[in-house]
Amino acid sequence: MQTDEQLKAIVREKYTAIAGQPAEQNAASCCGSGPVSCCSPADVPIMADDYTQLDGYVADADLALGCGLPTKFALIKEGDTVIDLGSGAGNDCFVARHETGPTGKVIGIDFTEAMIQRARTNAEVRGFNNVEFRQGDIEQMPVSDNVADVIVSNCVLNLVPNKKNVFAEIFRVLKPGGHFSISDIVLLGDLPANLQQAAEMYAGCVSGAIQRADYLRLIDEAGFTAVSLQKEKAIDLPDDILQHYLSADEIAAFRDSGTGIQSITVYAEKPGGPQSGAAQSPKPKRQLESLAGTSAENCCTPGSGCC
Ligand SMILES: C[S@@+](CC[C@H](N)C(=O)[O-])C[C@H]1O[C@@H](n2cnc3c(N)ncnc32)[C@H](O)[C@@H]1O
């Protein structure tokens, strides 16, 4: 059983290596960190969604490490202050900075120095001056209280041992009335022990993931309101990755078990503030209780009225 600090060291080591390798190598594994020798055929991204159509997209920052499109659902307005948790090479930050415009500001936080360096280089060579990258742990963010209008994050909280701490930090740094849009990996059912214990799978965004109902409960318990599932997507781990951790029989049993790995994108608001109840902060109609049991493909933009 590894300590939280040991798990973080594994994650940092993996993402230091990933910061120095091409995106294609990341796309064919889990969260970019699966064993290189078992890449899925045809370089099909297992978790990452297509960013290329989003305004502000910077190809050099897209290391194919995400598992959703949180900025797409983040309702970022011009002039907003946005924080991206686990910003990697800056992929979501650059989309967000396009939306905040020159009057806004984006802060990316990541605890892997090589990622911070890569993100800073990406910003500097393009002359972007409304985005900055801070090295730090999102369990203790290097940010003051009540500064962010919006927080985004893509495929990061599953890597953090104490997710409760992160949601408490998100609550602290959001302005009253601010909100978050977070894409992440969650589980429906228990993973086989060999998968659960594999360090590669931890760094690959799989074995650090928690049950979806527990994830949503943590958000609720942190004090957020208007919790809404914006998108959910099943993640299918191919046999050529699973066979590194499981026998053929175990793979078959895993596939029969009904255990699901999902990418979800969740929206929630910190209560209070001038935006509370105002038109520019639409309240999703669907609440936490009704989400915990859903499993079908679901897509709901806050305020769209579709759920
Ligand atoms: C799967 S990558 C996602 C990167 C980026 N969000 C993207 O979509 O391209 C996870 C990132 O989170 C960072 N990370 C993991 N745990 C962290 C923590 N506790 N504090 C800060 N950053 C963390 C890693 O260094 C890595 O850059």
C-alpha cells in the first residue's frame, strides 16, 4: 500500500516523462501513461476527446492527455479569471484564454515541473500575456481565496489521492457564485485487484479513480450546488493493455463483471455572490440524486434545458 506522497511521486515521474514525448505516443495509452509496448492498435485515443475544433486550440499543448472537453461546458465569459487544475502543457488554458479575452486571466496549476516548463514555452513563443502557469499541488493550491470565476480540469482529480482536499480547495479559491466544469475518470463497480494495484494504471488515470456516486457525493459534501452531469462516456480498455495486468480468464471475468470505467464532465456552483440566480449563471435543472444512478449516454449543457 503506497502512501499519498509515494503515489504523487509516481504520477510526477510519469508526467515528467510524458512532457518530453510526442502526443501520438500518449494518445494510444491510458491518460498518456500506459506501457508503451502495449499501445492500442492504430493509435486510437482511448480517453482523449478531439480538441482541434475548439477556438484557441494550440496543437503543441495537446498531448492527448484529457478525457473530456471541460472548457466546452465551462460557460467562460470575457473578463473571467479561470483556473485550470493539472494544466499539463496548457491545452485547456489556451482554449480558456481565447474565451476570457485580453481582459480576463487564466492560471494553470500543475505539480510536474517539466509540464509547467512546456506550458510556459507554449505561451511565451505565442506572446500570450493573459495566461500564467504556477507549479503546485492542487491539494494546496498556490492561489488566494475567492479569486476564480471558473475552474476547469481535465483528467486530473483521479490522480490525486485525497479528492476531498481538492474539492475543498476548489471551494476556497472560487468566488461566491463561481462554478467549475471538470472532466474526470470514475468507476461503476470494483476493478480487479491487479488493475487496482498497478502503479502504471494509477498514473494512467484508472486505478486512482473512485466510484461515480462517491465522486458526486464529495462534490455535494464540499458545499457545491447545482451539480450537473454534462457528459458521460464509457471508456473501453483494450485487451492489449489489460493483458499486462490480467490473465485471459481475468480479462473475460472483468468484461463480464459489469464494471465500467467512465469519463464524466461535471458542473457545479459555489453558492452566493452577485451571480447567484442571475441570467448569466444558469442553474442546471438536474440534481445530484438523480445523477448517481444514470448510466446511459448523457449530454447536458448547463442552462440548455435538456435535463
Ligand atoms: C492526465 S494529465 C492531464 C493534463 C491536462 N489537463 C491535459 O488535458 O492535457 C494530468 C496532469 O495533472 C498533473 N497532476 C497530477 N496530480 C496533480 C496534483 N496533485 N497537483 C497538481 N498537478 C497534478 C500531472 O502533472 C499532469 O500534468
